[in-house]
Amino acid sequence: MDQPINRILIVEDDQRLAELTAEYLQANGFEVAVEGDGGRAVRRIIDSQPDLVILDLMLPGEDGLSICRRVRGQYAGPILMLTARSDELDQIQGLDLGADDYVCKPVRPRVLLARINALLRRSDAPERRQDLTFGPLHIDSRQREARLHGQLVDLTGAEFDLLWLLASNAGRVLSREEIFTSLRGVGYDGQDRSIDVRISKIRPKIGDDPITPRLIKTLRSKGYLFVGEAP
């Protein structure tokens, strides 16, 4: 049986860039649609439910951060945010509002393709273990949710993916290189701090002490270790 073709919606007001990106992705087996107006993007994403959205940050009508926030309750697919600025605050805001990854313009087509494929693998691939329990913390990969003492933990999609990656490798140190390769499909550049920021946001949400963490430990020059009793 033929594999279904993944559908991608590009929300980008630079028509030439959108066309070039669409042509490249179509040549690599994707079905691609383009929306150039931020004001129409929310309804387009919710109505069409693409397999992945490439969302520009700066758009006419409505900016990418606002669009991301508004669609998250009705769209569960991956959102890859594009930004022409390297401002870390913009990137962190995007991740906090529900984006799954971001790339800075200009981006090499092969890098963009790698990021897209990594996001689609994460959203499609069945996990060997589908739920994990560490004391009062329960993580369910089928529902993509975590509960602490039975209460739902407010996690973005990107935060859940990172938490699941760490928890499903409990007891093993994961380097930043491993984390980036697993979550983004590309290697760590030695400068990106988004993983560190994301972990600092996850810790208090799962009842971990940010000052002296006992669940997610930072090992200097090595990476991160999720510590927990065996489920």
C-alpha cells in the first residue's frame, strides 16, 4: 500500500520565497499549499488540518505568534516557525505558545527538509512504551499529556516532546547533540540555548526544584539526566 502524502501549509507573505520552498518540498514528495495573509491563516489551518505548518513570524494581518496561540487548541499537528530575526526571545515565545521548532531565515533547503522530517517522524511514530510513571508524575505519549498528582500539567507540544524523550531514557545521560538530533533532525550548533530554556520551564511544571533539581539534572559538559524510580 502506498504511503499517504504528507500535506504542508506554508504561511508566508514573501511570495517568491514561498514558491521556491513549495517547489522544493513538492520535489521531495510533499503536497504543499501556501497562505500569504496572516489574517486568513488561522481559519485555513483549522479548516484544512495539514500534517505540518510552516509559519512565518512576521505576517500582514496577524503575526505568527498570535496565529500559533490561536490555533493550538484546534490543531494538533507540528508547527515549524520561521523568523528573520535571531532574537532568542522571539524563539522562546514561539515555543511557549505551542510551536514545535523554529528556524532562522535564511535557511538552507536541506536543513528545512531535515527539520520537517524530524517533526513528522515524532508526530507519526508509535512509541515502544506509551506511558511512564515516576512517583506522582505520569506521562502518557498516546494522549501527549502529563499529570502530576492527577492534575494535568500545562505543557506545550515542544515541552512534552522533550520531557518524553528524557523520561523514556531515564537513567541515561542525553547530550545536547543527541537531544537536538532526536527532536530536530539536525546536530547541535554549540550555541542554541532553547533546550536549556525549555528544561527550565518544564522543571517547575512537573514539581522539580529549579534550584536543586532531583528529576531532571544538568550534568556540566555532558548533558541532561532524567532521574526517577523505575515505573
